Amino acid sequence: MGNEDYVIEMLHIRKEFPGIVANDDITLQLKRGEIHALLGENGAGKSTLMSVLFGLYTPEKGTIKKDGQEVHIKNPNDATDLGIGMVHQHFMLVDIFTVLDNIILGAEPSKFGFLTKADARKRVMELSKKYNLKVDPDAKIQDITVGMQQRVEILKMLYRDNEVLIFDEPTAVLTPQEIDELMKIMKELAAEGKSILFITHKLNEIKEVADRCSILRKGKYIGTVNVADTTKEELSSLMVGHNVSLKVAKEDAKPTDEVLTVKNLCVKSKNHNKDAVHNVSFRVKAGEIVCIAGIDGNGQTELVGGITGLENVTNGQIILDGEDITKKSIRYRNTHGISHVPEDRHKHGLVLDYSLEDNMVLQRYFEKDFNKAGLMKRDDIRRYSDVLAERFDVRSGEGAKTIVRSMSGGNQQKAIVAREMDRDHKLLIAVQPTRGLDVGAIEYIHKAIVNERDNGSAILLVSLELDEVMNLSDRILVMYEGEIVGEVDPKTTTLQELGLYMSGAKRDHRKEA
Amino acid sequence: MILLIQYTLIFAAVLILVALGGMFSERSGIINLGLEGIMVFGAMAGAMVMVLLPADASKATIIILTMLAAAVAGVLSSLFIAVACINFKADQTLIGTALNMLATAAATVIVKAFNTARSDGTDFSAKLDYVTGHKAFLLHIGELEISWFIIIAAILLVCSIVFFYKTTFALRLRACGEHPQAADSVGINVYKMRYAGVLLSGFLGGLGGIIYIAAANSTWHFDYGVAGAGFLALAVMIFGQWKPERIAWSAVLFAVFRSLSNVNSGIDFLAKLHIPGTLYNMFPYIVSLIVLALTSKNSRAPKAEGIPYDKGAR
Amino acid sequence: MDKKASFFRKSSVQTIIASIICALLGILVGFVILLIMNPSHAAEGMGAILRNFFKYNQSSTTLLYYLGSTLVKAVPLILCSEAILFAYKAGLFNIGAAGQYTVGILASLYTSIALGLSWWVCVLAAIAAGALWGFISGFFKAVFNVNEVIAGIMMNWIGLYLTNIVLGGKKVMDQSTSKTYNILSTNPKALLPTFLSDLFGHNQYMTIALPITVIVAIIILVVLNKTTFGYELKATGHNKEAAKYAGMNATRNVILTLVISGGIAGFAASMFYLTGIEQYSISSSVPGMGFNGIAVAFLGGLHPIGAIVAGLFIEYLTMGGQYLDTNYFNPQVADLMVAIIIYLCGFVLFFRNLMNKGKTKALTNVNDESASDKKKDANDQEV
């Protein structure tokens, strides 16, 4: 091993959290100038390992070597001093600061404590030109696109002369075109002598850019392979352990009556003066799954908000089963046929400090099944919760009285799905229903959604995961900058075509879907 | 009318300093409801120095030592907030309230004990007289009698504005109030910056406290605390949108109302209205409530304020 | 062993232990302060505070009389803390309770002295006044999104100055003593009916306020835990967004919560001032009762019954200050001790974490993900 030129070596790393071993004896060796992918499912321990390298966590066991010398990285400062930089999955940018301020934060050029931004600006512009990373140094982070925010993060590392660059799932929020661009940038950086660690679970991307790939599974080190010598199928089975088909078995849709009609819907944006949703019209019929695809932040959240009543509608109409509900309260919509698996289960879907049973009746506690003269019918609620948990395989430590916060993400999500599917509904809106879940839970929820369709529900699915979009939907509507720019048939379209719509490069002049 | 200007200047000076203090604390991410208490400690320390200094001490000595004592006491008392809210992640509203109660009780106990000891057990009051000290701060410009305090406050305001917008330190401080994880990821010690924010608020709050009791009065009853001035400063800070230059002019606005309650009988056309002075006292609160209602849609408090930072939980 | 561990992991047990630690630490610090002030008499001073009215133990009548007085004075404190914890459960920090209490004083004394009405009308007026003050804070919060702490602080001062104006008038205030007239002499029918007064050494201030306080605490307990209304309020308190998603009417609930909380605070004032035990005099700062109520609410573990215990304890300490020998100490030392205890209540979370240390491995479900969730929740909270 001695003659290999490793810039970073992480040897036998172990990191524990209360009740869980996130990293168990993991070894990772990064060669100078290579792009090294770190592959693993959600919860495999990739992010934890990188946080250890970046000094955010201190490992219980193991050593880290930089250029063959053992080092102790206690905080991000140490990491920076060693030339290690990281683009976090959730960008570490201050919204109200300018691009320039964000790049220099923590490494500000100054004289007697006063900022000397002119020098910094020159330096940033040079770097931006050299690596072809276009940014506007005076724009505020809150006003720029996600793609540009990521370029700011990359510039932050370059500004600090980092030679080891960590990318933590950088493509999750990008359009296919932006992803291509990022891949190009990464190759250029590597060619310039930077060493790159690339965390992902997307095999195509690994095949495209990575030289070598290390695989983690459930906190354990599985192995390191040369990407060129390994097929996608091999990588996949290394990652998941056994071959899992993500394809959902389903028959063709047999749509019947129209359940949801949205006409010229407009919702104002909270961030800027434009409409977040602009003149959107579409229909969803009973017995079909209509999917809204698009990059995060193109108005999907606001569209769902408008339909469910969480956001105010400025214009247009929402018709549910022949009734105009545009002006109705959330409670009215809840009790007249809309079920909603929300995008963010912790923000909207659950009261985390309530017990499972209390969460199971979140929209129904006042109904006469569960309420008598203002008093909660505790026994009935308990029974109902137990029945639902049984039927949807929701597992919890102490049954119905478990505080939901202590349950795993997958079981929390299953609880929401159980609750929403069991309520009387004509329309099921499911937003990112499988976000952050493991393969088993994803399969389960996908099957449940298809089942719902076959039982005659109208289903509006909003998803950022293209695999999910392609596998599950009967029709796909693509949203871009608040508008529906195209409708495609999942059976005939390609990912490339979807990507073109999603990035605004292609649009149909359509009236209504 | 001159009196009105004098009072306005004094109140404005107090409100500016204390509100700036609140601003630095909140910009770093800690809500400081204990400004009132900090002011009490600052006021007490400053007043005691004025009482204890020998009668023939020079003006400069009095001014410097009094301000220093007030500032130090303010910083020390703000440690109560810093330790509890930063290290122990305590509820910031509760701690602020507790500090306010603590300050009034402690000041009463200390001043009473101080008086008892000095008078050989004849004076049990919670009152301090500091006529010489008060006079040392006076400065005459034509007809206008102003206080050194006001000049010092003006200097500190300018310093604060420059500091807030131009320095590395303030950029980091503001990052901690907005996105502490981001600050941490670039190697900024969030705990340290928050300490700095809170201690700065202690420094300015303590000075505000001594100005409040000494600029216009030569005696103070400490069992009254500082009668809500700290809370008013909080309102000024919110009204000023957590920005130093805006805080300055909102402080002046609030100060005008506050002064009217004291001097309305001295101004002819106001005296004719026969409005009780108490009503003027009420005005700033009513006005700020209404203004808050009208501006709260645009108001932009630091995003991470009130949330304890936990390095482990990322 | 297991059983013992789970006993200490129970959150209610932990809360009680943490509160007791706060109280003991507070007393300890108080003792240190006495030591600093006068080392030779410190032990004696602390003894006086803690022994309190038990120094009358040779005569059970006197003893019971003073016990009665402590109970009477604890009533408004307990009720204020009930008001605060009720709102707190719904996610609202009703710092405005102080002002609601103040306008409660205004209403009960004005109706009783100036208008000469019966006690129950005066009580209703006090509730209405407090509720109105709560409503205004709630309205600003719900409609204009003004933080309830800020609105509450403003309303406190507006309430204080209004009370000073109204109660300072000739009808209500004896201009020579600068105190409001004694209800006992001006309008006895405004006095609350007595309760067990004979048992407590003919303490005329022992009124129905006492049993009513206990009843109010129990009602709050039931409302919070057994009713759909309580379910909604707590859901809103834990997660406002989820409550909205569930179709709960946030605007109505915010206003209603503060109206009820304010009503209780106003009620607290009437339950104290309508005993005739104290008169109001012009004040330059907001009466501390509402703030002390915050303290009691936290010391009582934010539990309606806990608040009763904590309220009695705090009042006991405060009263203890009066038993100090004024040659060596001043009575505010007791206030200082109380303030320290409240300050220490901020560390309850820390004490509880300390108790959980070493046992965390048993909590298998607390994984990496839920830790980051917590942070996210916190970020979602309105500021």
C-alpha cells in the first residue's frame, strides 16, 4: 500500500449514536486527483462518515491520515486547515447574505477587523472564471436558483484553496441539465488536481464520473471497486445486498369519473412578487394516478397548498366531485373527500409529541366516533389506532401510546399513509410519499397507492424522484416555474425528455390536461 | 420646549443603547428579555460608584468610573442569560423574566444593606442619592443643558453602525443568528459568538441603565427597578427591524412620546388639552403595538433566534 | 433494577425531582447570600424564613391564622400560574398575564368600591377585563402575527397606566393615604363569602377563593387532557402547522386560549382583592404577580396540580422574608431567593438530561434521524 499516493485515509472508523452504530469499522482511501464515489442507501452511514472527516463528529475509534500523516480533526476549522471542504446536502448558506458574504464567511479578508471586500471580490471573480462557475456576487442567496447556490458552495471550497472536496448528494436538487454541468465541473476540478469524494446513491452518475467507488451498507464497509470494471447491476447488488426490483406491478389505469378539476389556479409566492403557481389547469379522474413532476421549488408545494387549503388561492377554481371548494376551509376539504399525505411529515403530517393514537385521529378527533360531548372517547381511539397499525404494519415501541417522535421515519410515514388512506376520500394527494425511506418501506407505500387507485380513488402524486414518477404514474404533468409545461405518457417518454421539460428547455403550448 | 428636547435626548440615548444591546443579542440568536434586569444592575453599580466617590473627585474620574462600573455590572449580569441559554439551552423567555425579577430583588437587597451599613442602621431605604455625580455629567451648550451621557450614547451609536456593517466579527455574529449550522461549518464557534452577542447586550444595557437613572435624576429608588424601560427598548428594537440605523430613529420617536408625559404641563398648547401625564406614558406602547401590527408582515427577525444551538444535533 | 430505572425515566417523576432540585439549590444559594450579608446571623435568618409561621406553634389558633394568610396570598399566584400554563400548553407564552391581572384589579375594585356591586358581579367584571386584555393580545397575534410576548408586554403597561388613572380617581382612592378604600368599610357585600374561616383562627380573609382555586386547577387538568378542545390546543402548541393541516382553526384557538388565560388572570385578581386583605396604591411598575406566575408554572412542571404545590411553596418563602430580623437582613432576601429558584427552573431540561444519562442506550429508537428532526422542528417554530 506504501507506494500508493493517498491524500486521505480513513481507517477503521467507528461512530455511535445513542442506540445505533452509524459507522462500524469503515475504511476509505482517497487517491490524489481521483473522483471517488461513496455509495449507499439512505441510512447506510455515508453522511456520518463524511461528517467525521469534516470534523463535525468525533469518532469513537479509528484513525484519519492526511498525506500519510495521522491527523486529528476536531472541528471544521481543522478540516479547512487540512484543505478539506464540503458541499453539504442541505446548503450551508445564510439566506439574507450576499453570495460574496457567504463565500468569505469564516475566512474573511480584513484589516484591523474591518472587512476588505474588494480583494475578496477580485479573488472570487477569478475563481469563478477559471472554473466556469457563474455567480452574481451581490445577489442575495434567497433570490438565486438552487443551481447557483451550489456553485456558491463550490466557490466557498475553492476560495479556501481546499484540495479535498466532498460533495454530499449534490444532484438531488438539480435538473438533469444542471447535473450534466456539475459532472463536467467535477471532472475539471479533478483534472486540476483536486481530489473529490462524491456521495450518492445514483448509479448513472457514478458510472459517468467516478474512478473508484466505495460501498457502505447499514453502517458497514462492503468494499471498494474500480468503476470502469464494474457494471451497474453489480454496484446495485453491492449497495442493497440483494436484488430489489423497484418496478411496481400494476395494470393499466381504468379512469372513470372526473374527481378533481383545477382551473387557472394561481397562488402567490411567499418569497418573491411573482406567482408561485400561475394559471395551472388539470383534471384527475377516479382510478388514475396523475403525477406532478418537476425540480423542487417550481411551485409543486404551493399547488398542493392551494388544493388542500393550506395556501391562499389568488385566482382560479378548484372543483372536487362537482363542487367548487376554492373558498372552503381546510376542515371542509378534509371532511369532503380530500386525503393528503403531506410533503413534510414533521412539519405538517404529525404532532411529534403526541402519541401514535392521537396522531391517527388528527383530522377526525371531533367526529362522533371519537368524541362525545366534547370529551375524547379514549377507548375507541385506542382501538381504532390499533386496527390501523395492524393493517398497515406500523411498528412502534409501545403500541398506540408510543410518542411518535421516538418512531422511525419509515413507521411515521406509514402511520400517515394509514391514516390518510383509511379516511373517507375521493382524492388522495400524496406528496413525496417515500422521501427518506428505505427500500422496503418504499415498496410497501407504492403498492398501497396502486391499490388505492384500483379501488377507485383519484390520486395526485407529487414527486421529485424520477424513478418513482416513471414507475407509479399513469399520466405525468411537468411543472416548471409555476406552470405546467407539458404532459407525457410514462410508457412512451424517456428520462431525457422529462429532464428537458423539468429544466424549462422544452414546453408544450397546451390549454388543459 | 427646551425641556422637551432635553428629556427626548435622554430617553432616546437610553433607548438607543439598550435596543442596540437587544439587537446584538438577537442577531447572535439569543432573545434577551432580561434587558430590564441588566439595566437595573448597571444602574445600581453606576449609582453606587457615584455615591462612594469622594466629593472632590474630578469630573472626568466620576464620568469614567461610573460608566465603567455600569458597563461591567451589565456584562456580568448578562452572564446569567448567556450561561443558562447558551450552555444549558434554557427557555429564553423564562430566563429573561427570571433575570428581571432577580435584578430588582437583588438591587433592593444590596442597596438596603449598603444603606444600612453606611448609616449604622438608621437608613433602611432602597434609595440612592448622587447629586454630585449627576451634576458631573452635565454640560451646557447655550440654553440647552445636556449630559455627557448623550454624547457617549451618540458615539456608541456610530460605532455600532460601523461595527454592524463593516466588521468581520459582526458578519459572523449575524450568521450565527440566521443559520448557526452554516456558521459552524465554516469554523465559526457559534457558542462564542452568541456569548459575544449577549455580553455586548449586557455592556450596552448596563450603560443604558445608568443613563436612565442618572441623566435626569439625582436620586433613585431601586425597589422600582427601571420601570419598564428595558421592555420599551425591546419594542424599539423590533420597531427598528433589528437594524442599528433604524433603531436610532425609532428610539427618538419613542422618546418624544415618553418625554411628553413628563413635560406636557410645561408646554402651553399641550397643557390646555388637560391630558393626564399617565396617558402620554401609555402612548408609546399603544403606538408600538399598532405599528407592530401594521409592519409585522415585513418584519424579519433573525431566523435562528430563540433556538438553542446544539452542536450534536445537525 | 430495571423497574427502578424506568421509574426515574418517567417524565413526571423527573419533572418533580428537577423541581425539587431547583428549590433546594435556590434555598442553598439564598443561604450563601445571607452568609455574605451577615455571617454570624445567617443560620438564624434562614431558620426564620423556613420556620416561617410555625414559630407560633405554641398556639394552634395563631398558627392556623397565619397558615390561612399564606393560603389566601397564594391564591392569586396559583391562579396566575394556571393562566400561564394553560396558554403555554397551547404554545403561547402569556407574559401578558401580569397586565391581565392588573386590569382584573381595576375591574374588581372599581365595581366594588365605586359602583357598590355584589361580589359575584365584581368577580365577573374582573374575568371580563382580564379576558378582554387577553383578547387584544390574541387578536394581534392571530390577525397581525405580532408575537404574543411582545403584544403582552405592551398590554401590560397599557393596563398598568389605565389602572393607575381609573383607580387613582377620588371615587376609589382615598387621596390622603393614596390607597384604595377598604372594601370592608365601603361595600361589605362585595367581599367574597368566607370559607372555613373559624377553623383558621377566625381568619376573615379565608374565603371561597381557596376551594375555587383547586376546582379551577382540576378543570384545567380535565380540559387539557380529556376534551377535544384540549386536544386541539395542545396540538396547536406542539405543532402549529400540523394543527392547520388537520383543519383546526388556528385564529380562533389562539384568541380563545388567550381570552381564557386572560380571564383566569383577571379572576386571580378578584380572588385576592375581594377578600379585602390588600388595597391598591398607584404603582410605577406592573404588579409582579403575573411574572411570578410564570415562575410558579415552570416550577410546578407546567402541571395544573403541580402549580398549586409550587405556588404554596413560593408564597411560603416570600412570606418567610417578613420573619427576618430587620436589624441584620431585609425581607427582600426572600424575593431574591424566589427569583433564584425561578432562574434555576431554566435548567430543568439539563437536570432531566442528567438523569437520563447512561440510560440512553436503552432508547433504541432515538437514532440519528430523530435528532436532526428535532432541530428541524425547532427551526420551524415561529419566532
